[in-house]
Amino acid sequence: MTALPTLLLLLLAPAIGSFLAVLVDRLPRGEDVVARPSHCRSCGARLGWRELVPLLSYPIQRGRCRHCGTAFPGWLWLMEVAALGLAVLALLRGGSDWQVWCSAGLLWLLLALAVCDLIWFRLPDALTAALAALCLGAALAQGVFVQALAGGLLGMGSFLALRLGYKALRRREGLGLGDVKLMAGLGALTGPFDLPLLVLVAAVGALCVTFALHRTLKGDLALPFGSALSGAGALLWLFEKTLL
């Protein structure tokens, strides 16, 4: 990747992370993410540009609103840091300029989806649709659209069957519809052949983290499996087990 696009990517990454944090905070609430200005949820004060500088404003203000002193959630700042780190990973993986930008966009979307599911146990349609569009568009540009489409349909179809089958057997929801929609994009990312590996990595990772945190694996314990799937997708991308 040439010098100017690289510099631009690194400069924009924290700002994109800040916007992703807005999406994660507002989309599950059904709030506007474009026209509504940034504000403190406690006192309602509008935040000025000095309070919105990516990476810098949060530590300078010690993570608090300068109007009322309420602490802002730490994950908002961590998403800015993570977005920059993921941009570096995209650069290290290499490729042409557009491939690096596609890789960064993929990782940023997976980050937003993972955090959203962790916090809200929800996967907004806007994010799952964006992931599917990005993966299918990149696959079309690279001449692997058929494999990507097959993977997306297989992933979505298999998870829909799992959702319906579990509900029929247990008479309760066991898999969110957001996970089904997420698999359209992740299936397009991996293609049909690495799709089982994606699910395996996500399942093992989710079980290990859950046992480490709770020291038990109860049948009624709710798990943000969308976060595990998003993390598994990022890992497979890192080890070049995806179509992109």
C-alpha cells in the first residue's frame, strides 16, 4: 500500500472507531445516528469539538462530561483504540490499496457487531446488511462471487434451520434472528468450505470464555454468540481462511 493511503487510513481509523461507537450506542435504541448531535446522556448537554477529538478527548477529560461530571462508558474510547489497531492489522496483512481498505472495513464492522452483541444482545440490521454487502461486493471484484453467495446462503439457511428446530424442540428461543442475518455476511466471507470451521471456532471460543467467567455452563445462560461469530470471522481472516 502506498504512503498516502496508508497515512489516511491510520488518521481516519480512530474517527471511524468513534462513529462505530455511536452506531453501537444508538442503533439498538432506535435513535438517529446521522443528524442528532453528540450529547451527554445524563445532562443532555451537546458535546463540542474539543470533547470529540478521537483518542485524545477521553483521557484529557478523564472520561467525564465537563458539564455534569458524569462518567462516559470506557468502551467508547476503547473502540477508537481498537479501530486503529485493526487498521494496522489490515496494513500488515497487505494487498492492494482497495484490498487493505476492504479488510479494514470488514474488521471495523466485525468489531461493531461484536461489541453491540456484548452490550445489547442485539445485532442491528444495518450492520449485518453492511457486512453482507461488503463481503459480496469484494467477492464480486475478486471473481469469487459464486462461492461467496453459496456460503452466505448456506450460512443463513443452516442457522435459520437451527433456530426453528431448537424452538420446535424446546418451545423457546435459542438463537436470535440477528445471528441468522449475521451468517449471510460471514458465510459470504468464508465461502461454503470454511463455514464449518467458522462455527467451530466460534462455538469453542464462546464455551471457553463462558466457562472462564462463570465457571459453569448452564442451559439457560444467555450467550452473545454473535460476538463469538464475529471474532471467529476476524481470526479466519487473519489466518487467510476467508475469500477476501
